[in-house]
Amino acid sequence: MSETFSFDVLPNFLENALKDQGVTEPTDIQAKMIPEALEGQSLIARSQTGTGKTLAFLLPALAKIEKEKKGMQVVVLAPTQELAMQVHEVAKSLTKEEPIEIGAFIGGANIKRQVEKLKKQKPQLAIGTPGRLLELIEMKKLKLHEVKVVAVDEADRMMAERPSWEATMQIAKRAGRETQFLFVSATIPKDFSEQVADAAPFVVEIEAEGGLLHTDQVNHLFLRVDTRDKIDTARRLIHAENIEKGIVFVNQLEKLAETAEKFSYKGIKALALSSDQGKQEREHALQSFRKGDTHILVATDVAARGLDVEDVTHIIQLDPPANSDSYLHRAGRTGRMGKKGTVITLIDRPNEYKLNKYKRDLKIELEERYLARGQLQTK
């Protein structure tokens, strides 16, 4: 199957959006999962970090949405707010040409505001954390009776957190037995099929190859910083390391322009690259970066999809990535073709716990550095 699968079986708007992002070849998980999912099969797909899992479930789910039909048709559940927002950004970038209503519903955000928004606009695709989505369903603000697909991202992490898993299973049961379920996971927990059998009686397991970093050429460093000092620290790093081809990653679109502007103001040749920009603006930023007129691209994960620029020497993560997949995706932009590369993550206190996660999931050494006298120093 995987030899013959190509993105051209997807609706045109999705194929075009992928081309725009420079994604032309499916990864192994995408080639295995998408055709099965398009046929309506419920799946649990195991795939290592960094193999393109998000697109593997989002593309077939989006392909099933009937645009004329109002009301919720697809639900995507993610274990954390950050991950839900990341999936939301990917979904938006894939539906630029297509008027699909997408809503993000995360715990921690104001529920009253979400309810108000729902009065005006009902999403066809709802992405969120299980607790909050269940709350809105119980309040009858979101209706499940027309849902065709329920996708669960990082299913193994969901299962590890009792309340999240219980809410996920509640939503799954309410969606009904006709619903298609797509679970993606870095590991398949033991007895997974039995655990979900109540809601999803027939689930096929698939596994994919690939993933993980070849770390010989790439150094992974981190600096501890206060949240408010991040942009300034990144600027000092760019000078200290004399970076002429680097990418600075931020997690939120809102931070993109501010970061690029502050760099430019301090004399760094920087441009923002965003999934919100028009095609010409993106092309201009990339051309300028390739030619060396721009030294620093400030980007989000989605903007950097399929970004193939040779000789990128440094990746600076202004915000630590939401998950290890995202770390991998960013780090993969440097150290290509046997060349050396450096990935520097700026870690503030609330995110320190992520360091162990990256080490564990990606089997990498993360070394601490600090800036002194305009140089990167070891402790």
C-alpha cells in the first residue's frame, strides 16, 4: 500500500495546502494510515516521535467534513492545552482555501467566552482537551450526534492521566458505535483494544517505521532564562554565536511579529515566517533567507513544515516545544547532509519539566550553557 499511496487521493484543497507547505511525499505512518482512515476503518497507529502523526489523522478527518453541513463532524482530543493549540494551528493552515469552521476548546480558557462564541458559530471540527470538550457537551453547547470521526492524539499519554482518559471515553461512548476512531500514539499501551472496545469495537493496529534524530552532528544545548528575558537572551545568543543562518522558533503566532521586530530593531537581519502569510510573503522570506540577505527566520512549527534550507547552523527555541515530536521537527532543520548544527532551547521555570521528557523520548543529551561576556560558556 505505502508504495502506491500519494496525497492526490485527498480533496484538492488539502493537496494544495500540503504543496504550499512543501509536503509532497507521505511519511510511512501517513502512507499506512490515511488510505485505511479514508475507508472508514477505526485505527490505533503507533509511530515514533517525528514521523508526521498529526497529518496522518488530520488529513483523513478533514477530508470527511461535508462543508454544506453545519454542526460538529470531527472531534480531535489532545492531552494538553499546548498540543491542542498546535493541532489547531495545523488544521487552520490546511483549510486556508476551504471554509471549514474550526473551534479550539481548551481547559484553562474562559468557558463563558467559549459558550458565547458557540452561540454565533458552531464548529464543524472541534479540537480540544477532553475535560473541557466534555463539559461543553454536557452543557449541550456542543452536539455529538453528527460526529463521524473522533481522533485522539498521544493516546498513551491520555491513558496515563485518569481524568483525561475518562473524559475521552465518555465522549467516545456518546459519539456512538458508528463513529470512526483514530488513535495515534508513540507506544501502544497493553490491552488498548480491550480498553476502548466499549466505544470502538473494531480497531485495527498499525505500526510505522522511522523517526528519531541522528544526533552525531547536532549539539543540543539549553539555557535557563526568565520568561520575560527570552527575546533579549535570543538576541544576545545570535550575536555571541555570530549566526548567519538560523531559525528561531516560537509557539504562538502572536509572538512572531513582536520577536522579529525586536530583532530587526537591534540590527539583526530577521524576518517572520508564518502560516498566516500569503504565498508571496512566505516566498519572499524564504528567498531572502536562502540568499543570505536575512540571517534569522522567526517561525512557528506549522510555518516550518517542509522547510528545506541548506546550511542552517542554529535552531533557537524561544519557547520550548509542546512535545518531543515538535522538538524533533525543529531540530531536523539543522545538521543535514553530515553538516554540524546546534539546537539551543531557552527554558524558563514553568517548562523545566520538559527537559527530561525530551531526553527520555529522543535519547539525546541536553547540555546546560550560560551567556557571559558575550560568549556561550559551560558551567
